[in-house]
Amino acid sequence: MAATTATGARSTTAGRLTALGRAELTLLVRNRTALFVALLMPLLMVLAMKSSLDRVDLGKAGMTMAGAAVTGGIGMVLLLVVHLNLVSTYVARREELVLKRLRTGEVSDREILAGTALPGVGLALVQCLVLVAAGVTVLDLGAPERPDLLIGGIAAGVVLLTALAALTAAVTRTVESSQITTMPMFMISVAGSGLLVPLEVMPEKMAAVCELLPLSGVMMLVRAGWFGAGDNGELITAVGTALAWTVVSVFAVQRWFRWEPRR
């Protein structure tokens, strides 16, 4: 049942999320550093990825350099715009006592975290859409063969990386130190989850280990969605990996997320 405010107006979950998202979007636009990371860093990283793929034999993965760069770019957008951006956002709002004040009202904990994430998530989705459009119209990659898997992979990545951002924020003391605490996730994802080098071109034993990394399942679904699904076993592994990491991350956030400043 929707809650009722002191003025008698009925407050809905959608209304509360919209209000939180609008306020957070205003703060994001005013923060030039965060806006740069969200808008320009993914593009710069995609260009860097494309140059590095010159040394990778993509024939074994059944994809071209453009295809690997675009699908890897989708993962990079999710990693930078959702995870890295949200960690600093959650930490800043916690240290400014914004999260603590919000908890004294009718907004639930999940709504606070989701509403804070809305602008970054929306921006990431728009950038992913631009990458898909560019891949189809400019790079002649053809339309995704399994749009359902592509959309599912992106959606899974958004939920997973939002939860991981909240979990990382719990161990991050300041906005400045978020540059350090987000580095492990960034490095292992770029190196081992298929953003930079598809798992298919890695040695078999290395690929088997890398398949278990947090973002690997998401990237497997994204590439399967664009270039065609692999066998059912690979898809089950991808879905299982993404789901397992999401469940563990959400549980950890519920248990250990800090709403009070770390002083």
C-alpha cells in the first residue's frame, strides 16, 4: 500500500524513485569529474581496446575486431558508468549524511540505493544503445542475432554492478579512496572477463578460471546475444555465474552496507 505523507498526498515507490533520481541527476551534472568519467571515459577506453585488439587472433572467437571492440565497449560502459561512478556517489552521499537523513523518512533502504543509482544506470543504458546502433549502422556488424540475450546480459550487468558498487562503497572511507577500492574489480574485469580479450582466445585452463569472474557471465551473454548463442552449457554457465554473483552481492550489501559516515 502506498504511504501517505503529512500533507495527505499519496507517495508511491515510482514517485519516490523519480524524486531521488532527479535530485541525483542534478548533482551528477554539476560534478564535472563524475560527468567526464560517465561520458568520455568509456569512449576513450573503447578506442584503446580497439588498438590493443590488433595483436589478438580473433578468428578463434569467430568475431571481427569491430565486433570485439563494440561488445567489449558495452562491458566497459557498464563497468565505468555503473560501478566506478556509483561507488564514489554512494560514498559521497554517506559521508554527507544524505543517506542517513533519507532513512528517517518513508523511503526504504532499497529505494534509496536504487534511486541514487538511477541517473548512472540510465546514462549507461543510453550509451549501450548508442554502441549497438553504431555497430549496426557504422561498422556493419549486422543486427544482434539474439536480442533477448543481449538485453538480458546488459540488464544482469546493471543489477550486478550496482550491487557490487554498494558493497565496494561499504569498505571505502572517502571519495578519493574510491579510486583505489574500485581498481581490483576494474583490473580483473578488463583482463579476465572478456572485455579486452575474449575468453575464447585464451588458453583453455585460463579461460575456465576467468569464466568464474563477476563480469564474465554478463560478457558471455552480451557476445552470445550479438553473434549467436553458443551451446546450452555455455549459456547456463553464463547465467549461473551472473546470478550467483548477484545473489551474493545483494546479500552482502544487506548485511554490511554502511549508512553512517566512516570516521
